Amino acid sequence: MPFIPDLIYEDEEISDVNFKDFYDILRENLNSYEEEYDKFIDFGPDLYKLLTEVLNVKEVKPEIRLKACAAIAYYVAPFDIIPETIYGPKGYIDDIFVCAYVLKEIINEMDYEFLEELWESEEDLQYVLDESYTKSKEVVDDKIDVILKYIGLKI
């Protein structure tokens, strides 16, 4: 059962302003990218969304929440190890690596079925995780320690 905090109070009005979700912004940023690495870069928004869905499950342990939050924060950090503002869509490769890395850790700590239930994409989750992790790891291989230290997943 998803955990959705009750943040709206009875006396507050709901805004008529239509804000875009970060997932939608990611999707727009990557939709037209058709160069090297485009197949697994296209999976980035869905991996991000999966991590946000993990946070909506009340039973998730604090340690897993912290890892998921670290990966989500890395996505929105403007000047991470491979910044999007400089490298464009290729700048999402390190973000995708972090997501896949954390999602693999979640599978090890919980199980694959847990993530499968939260997965909303039509693509096969196992394929997406394997492809994203393997391909992004090839690109960031010499930066893995720096990336994991940057988000606090390695000392």
C-alpha cells in the first residue's frame, strides 16, 4: 500500500497552477536524444520514477530510503560529476548509473518482486536495470568511487 503523506489541510485551497513533475521534465529533455547511448539514456526517467515510488511505500526501511533519496538528489544536482548543463543528455549517464546501483542494492536488501510491483514502464525491469547498469558503468568506470563518495554511498 503506497504511503502518501497527508499534506493538504482542509482550510487550504488547491492551486490552479499546473506544474510539471521532474519526471516529465526528464522525459522532455531526453525524448529527442538519438545518439550514442540513447537506448539506456531513455530509461533514465523510468528509473528515477521507480526510486520515487520506493519512497511512497511505508514499510521501506530508513537505510533504503536514504539510498533512494541520495540517488534522487543526484539526479537534480545541477553540477554533479558529469553535469547535464555541460554535456547535455550524456550528462545523465552518471545519474542513471547511480539509480541502477541503488536499485540493485534495494533488490539485494528487499527483493526483485518489490520493485517489479512499483515498476510502471512497459519495458522489462530486469532488462532495463541490467542494460542501464552495465552500459552506464562502462562509461563512468573510472569515476565510480568519486560518484559514490559524492552522494555519501561510499566513504
